[in-house]
Amino acid sequence: MARVTVEDCVDKVENRFELVLLASHRARLISQGAAITIDRDNDKNPVVALREIAEETLSPGDLKEDLIHSLQKHVEVDEPEAVAVVPQVTSGDSEGNEIAEIEADDNVSFDSMSEEELLAGIEGLVAPEKSDDY
């Protein structure tokens, strides 16, 4: 097959630097055993990756998301946030029932420390002793 050029791919991915990142990421995936979507024709992995982008057998958006996901060290999971339970007060009715207060079961207490206590604790720390062994 004819040689693939950057100009063949630039209309799919406008930024040349992004194109290089996407093509190199795809070439690495191919070398790790990912299935290719076109005929290889004795081309090396970077050329196959560029041909896949040029022929639009892969979505550049999906490839970009996969690249970003592979570079992330901490992946955030979208979980619904816990809804805080607000204590509810019910008023007494005409029969004279008592006022009931409902409290959240998840009471969280935090230890607090003043700045002076923190500094006193830091000053009380002892540095490790150096040895002449190394």
C-alpha cells in the first residue's frame, strides 16, 4: 500500500502533536497484542496505527479517551454522593405527644489540635541517629 502521510491524518486529528500521541499510543497497544482493524501489509506498528487513523477505522475520540485513561494514576469513580441526613423535629400534636428528634446515625467526630499543641508535638520529635556504616 502507498505510504501514509501526516497530511492523510491531519483532517481526522487537527493537532499534529495530538496525532503523534494518539498514533504512538495505538502502536503501543498493537505491540501489546491489540487486534488491528486493517490489513497489515508488512507495515510496522506506527504505520498501521496511522493508517487506522487515516481510514477512520478507529474513532480519534475513543483513542484519546483510552490514552488519557492509560496515563491516569488515580481513576475517579463516579459514585453518587452521600446525602447528609438532617435532624427532623416533629411538633407535638393536639393529644400532647412529645417532640421527637431524629438524628443521623453517622455521627463523625474529629480530634482537634491547636497550633500550639502541634508545635509542641513537633518539637518533641527526636531526629533519627546517623550511623557511620554507610
